[in-house]
Amino acid sequence: MPWLPWTPGSKPPSPPPASSTLPWDSDSLRKGRQEANALATSLYARASQLPPSLLIASSFALGGASALGGRYIHARFFRRLRNAGWVTPDMVKRKLRIKGYVTSVGDADGFRLYHTPGIGWRWPFKFRRIPDRTFLKTGETISVRMAGADAPELGHFGKQPQKYATEAQEWLKSRIDKQFIYCELLAKDQYGRIVAVPLVKSAFVPAWLSSGKSLSLEMVRLGWAEVYEQHGAVYGEAGIEKFKRAEKEAQDARRGMWAEGVQGVERPSDYKRRHRQDAEADKDKLDPESIVSPTPTLGSRFKKLFGLKS
């Protein structure tokens, strides 16, 4: 019969004896401390037998390896590329992929990227911030030219904008403006811009599991750009054949700039060629006598007198 507190003359049962095999038993703890002390004593004895020169060299080697490892980790995962000038030829050769925040979309095939390496830029682990737009005008962003895609030209320097240029720019803004994306660095053009393939990854798939969708290829497939085939053209992993198939698909379906058919459509490459020829023609028509030479200053006269360079 189990013990009940109201049973007259009964006593509670005695507790079970303590087991000596429990991990928190004092003998087990004492034995563990003894083994740890014995191991430390053995290691100290072995180290004391080594020559001091070897110990010093080992310390320097370990410190140097730690410093190099820390420098590599910082350069690979935490050093921020402030602008296109910070992108080295080795990065382009390795087709380095970087993550960044699109601060603005200037053209239908170009944008500015604020490089955001490492962690801490997004919630729930946000402890780094992207500066405001005023600060970004001081050379803190990378000017990116989309690889493989040539979109209709907007009006610059008094030129008339090309048809469908505004629609192409709005499409690009809807995809990447004020968002985090990845860019595969491929080249640097004659204007100092970085030619790269923008990659948009799914929010539900880890970055290391997916390379992302090529925005350049998608833009060509939807008819908002033609395949860029001028000097220095690069296409990334997709290759030119995949871009050409995407362009043919857009033309057949009459998407975007091909809505009225292929015939009669001025391609972006033709538009730039026409304006380049017009500029050269205007230059040839310029009368040399109409060019007014600048009035020489006292400083320029002094340099000319003594043969000094400007």
C-alpha cells in the first residue's frame, strides 16, 4: 500500500540511494579534473623541451597566417568597392559576383550600385546602413552597364529619345530600383563603367543554391532591348547564342520594341550610329575661321616665354 500522509503511525519512504555513476557526481568531477590537469602538464612538458628558436618561429608563423587569413576574409567578404575604380582587373578576370543595392536607374540598360558586402545590411541582422542620396553623389557607387543588352536610348544632350525608351526604363526600374541584387563583373568599358550581368535571386532560395536569373537575358526576351554586338560585347554564362534566341523569340511574339514588327524599327545600335554620323557631319561643316581662340592670360604668356609646360 502506498504511503499516505494521513495514515496513522506510518512513515514516508526513504529516498533511493545516490548513484555513483551520475555525471554530476563529485567523484566523476574530480576524475575529470585530474585527467585535464594531467593532459595540460603533459603538453607543457613537451613544449618546454622544444628549442626556444622553434617556439618563436612558430609564434611568428601562426601570427602571420592569422593576419593573412583575416586580411583575405576582410577583402573577400567585408571590403566595400566604393566605385568602378576599385574594381581590379583580377576581379573582372575571375568574374567576381558582388551584392549591392541599386540606388538609381539612369538609362534603360544602366544603373548605379552601392556595394554591400558581408552581412548587416538587411533585417533581422541590420547594423549597417546605406547613406542618403546626397552622399552617394560623391563617388560611392559603381556605374554598371548591363552586359549583352542594348535598350532604346533616352534623350540626352538635346537628342530626341528613341521610341519605347521610357517604357524600357520603367520596366528596369520595376525590377531592380531600390532593391538588392547580385552582379557578375565581366569587363570595364571605355567610359569607365563596369559591364556586368545583373542577377535577381529568389527570396525563398538561399544565395549559395541558385545563381539567379539574368536580367539582361530577360530584358532581351521581353523585347525591351536588342542583343548588344558592338566592340567589347560580353554575355556571361549564357553566351551570345542564347541571347540571339531570346531576341528572335521576342521579335516573333512582337513584344516590347518589336510590337510593330521588325521592319522599319530603328534599333538602338542604328540610333547611335545615326547620331554619331550627324555629329561628324556637323563637325566637318564647322568653319575654322569661326573658332575664336581664347585670349591669352598673363600666366600663359609667362609659360610660353620661358618654355614651360601647361
